[in-house]
Amino acid sequence: MASSRPPPTSSPSLPPNSQPFSPPASILIVGSGLFGLTLAWSLARRDTFSQCSITVVDRADPSSPDVFPSPDAASVDTSRIIRADYADAAYAALCMEAQVHWRRQDKPTHLGAQGRYTETGLVVVAEQAPAPQREIVVDKSEMTGMDYARSSYDNVLSLAARHPEHIRSVRELPNAEAIRGRVGTGGSSGTWGYVNEGSGWANAGASTAWLFDRVKSTGRVTFVAGTVTSLEHDGATATGAQLAGGRTLSADLVVVAAGAWTGGLVDLSGQATATGQVLGYIDLTEAEQEHLGRMPVLLNLTTGLFIIPPTDRVLKIARHAYGYLNPVTGSSPLPCSPTAPAPQVVSQPLTHLTVPSLSIPKEGADDLRRAVCEMVPLPGLAERPFTKTRLCWYSDTPTGDFLIDYHPQWKGLFVATGDSGHAFKFLPVIGDKIADCIMGNCPAEFRTKWAWKPAAPVVITEDGSRGGKPGLILAEELAATH
């Protein structure tokens, strides 16, 4: 599904032609997920954009047209891991910055208050014993889960030494017995790991609602409920978006921040692709909730399987994997340049909103049950039916880095996507970073990471954090299920 792409014609971190930034009179943000909402919040609070009209357009729940984002968005769920535990030091430091905000809980209006953030600790593990003589792996594509875990451990130890007020107790768990002891469920996972007591999890749905309320309260942002079917352009300049039903929204700057849906609007061949990830939920008894509610988050970087402590008697099991592709024809994204053809096949999300009977493939369900057996081996739990399952859609990039940049071939078009399944934790800070990029001030440590890159032959995220098998096709796996 990849195609060749002309190299960027302008500096990746500056507006086209590298001219001093002049705010546009109007900005249209396509997408109200994490990147879209946080950007709108940042723009609405900046003096630079005080005379700029800001519009956010996105699909909304038909039963609640005034609530954004849509309930099948990746940013809407029961929980997300909040961790500074990264093999990449730049992301580790950025999350440390975000955690300052997550930990503010003194007032009900603070982000982390009212149960939106809980610091339970995080146990990071991987399979096989680490090789003590192995050199540190720098190329993400060559990293194993163990490489990622070891580098993450080194990074959080370094942060703890320099910022003890922000990074709390971090200690090695050198074997399965030590891992089992800290997890406290009777189960274990991996053969080596560590615990960071200063990481935890967020209630994603409640946190996104908190963010949406903050954006609305500025009085600066207009929300439009509608499905964007294509982007409008005049020659080589993006001018707006067309909605289902024929309505057109125009703006001087178009920002596409539609998560896994972005590839259906802008040709991301060789840059990013949509992948579906499996989630499962199991109802618990009061006794099981009491027992498992005290566990830390447990993440295996070799298998990608993880479990977040349950709340309200519901246990979530998930897999951070290569995911499923859903190649479809018939979409008409803006091509990679004004003279190039649009791609014929694009991986696009398939969710329970469009197919209410949608379930996860047996391959994924079996893997989730394996996680329950290993991590939380309570009697009968692994055989208990899932209360519900879900496909969560990532916008995956080859390196797991975000894509936050002006389009190299279309004027007036900015793309903020490529969450790669790990963006939610940056909710308090990522909007400001995206706004900085729009203004030509991309943080130096992310200038290359977030830039538009030469097209990869095939987009498979290889950063050491993924489990499962690459290249699985959703339709084929669903067919095998039935």
C-alpha cells in the first residue's frame, strides 16, 4: 500500500518558504481526538491567534451531537497508561513534563482530580534474560522488547537522578519471582523487568471530556458535527474540507488531526497507516475487584500484552501490537502532490459504530486470555466471557514517532497524526507542542522525529514495543474466527 513520494520541498519544522510566522485568519482542525482537541485548546489561549477563527469538525455520536469526539475514537476508553517509561529519552522527558499536570488533584477542576489519574505504579517486563555485554541499541528498528525495557529503565533512572521531585521509586525486578512479588496477583509475566512507582493510568473518557469542556469554555472554538469526506484545494493549496451532505468548510490553514482516519483524507503512503488493536473487558466480583484493584499496571514489551488495574468491577486486557490492517478501496485522499494520483487502497478503521456486531478476531481474543492466565490467574477468570471487546485504531508510523508537520507539497495544509498508540499520556502538553510546530518552533529534540520523512517501503512500527504478528488483515482474521 506504499507509494513513492517526492522529498520535502521546505524545512520540515518551519512553515512553507521559512518565512516569519504570520497567523492565519482562520484555522480548520479536522478531528477532535487528542491531537485536535489539545491543539484547539492551545490556539484558543495564545495571544498570537487571538484574531484567528478556530473551527473543529468531526464525527459526533448521533445521540449526543454536541459531545466530541466520537465514541469510537482512540482517545475515548476506560483507561490509558501514563508513563515516562520510554526507550527514547525525548519522549520520557516529555511525559515527565506531562505528569506534573496529571498529578495535580487539589481542585476538582484539575486534570488528575476526580479519578481521572491514578498512580498505581507500572511494572515493565520483557522476555529472556538481558545480555549484559550487549551494546545499547540506537536504531529503533533493531530493538527487541528487552532492548526497549532496558533502555526505558536507564532513562527513568537518569530522570530520577536529575529530577527526584518528579520521578519516584524505580527498582529492578531481576527475575520472574521478583516480578510476581510486585504484581501481587499471584501471576507474573516476562523474565526481567522493573517497577516505576511514579507511573499509573488515566481514565481516558473522563479526561477527554475534561479537555473538551476546557476547549468549549474558551468561547473561541466552533465545533461542527459532520463527516469529512474529502479535502478541498485550489491548485496546490488546501482550502478546506467537504462534509457528507455537500457542506464545505473553508479556512486559510487546514490541520488534519483525524488519527487513524487521517489516511482516508491525506495520502500517508510510506508515512503512517491505520492498525486495529484488540481490547477485551471482563466483569469482576467484588472480591476480585478488591484483590486486583491494588495491582500495578503490567506491560510486557515482548508480547505487547498489558493489564490496567480494574475499576468499577471491570478488568481491561489489551495488546499493543502490530495490529490488523483493514485495506479498503473507494476513498479519495488528497494525493501526495498536486500532480500525483491518489492511492487506490488505504487501511481504514472499522468500528462498532459502523458495524454494531463487530467483534475482535479469535487470534486476538486468545492472546488476551493468555494474558489473563499469566498475569491475573484467579480461578475461572480466563474462561469468563468478555463483557465486551473493541478494536482501538492507531495511526502507526515506521518508528513510532508522531507525524506533526506541514505537508511538503500542499500549501496551507498541516498534519498532526501518527499517535502510534502512545500519545494519550501527553494530553496536558502536546497541544502546545503542535502549536509551536505550526509557528515554526518545533522542539529541537523532536524536529527530525516528527518531520515528514522519505517514504518507507512498508509501514510497520518497529520500535521494540510491539507484540503479535505484523501484516495481519482484519477481514481474513475475522473470517477465520467464524
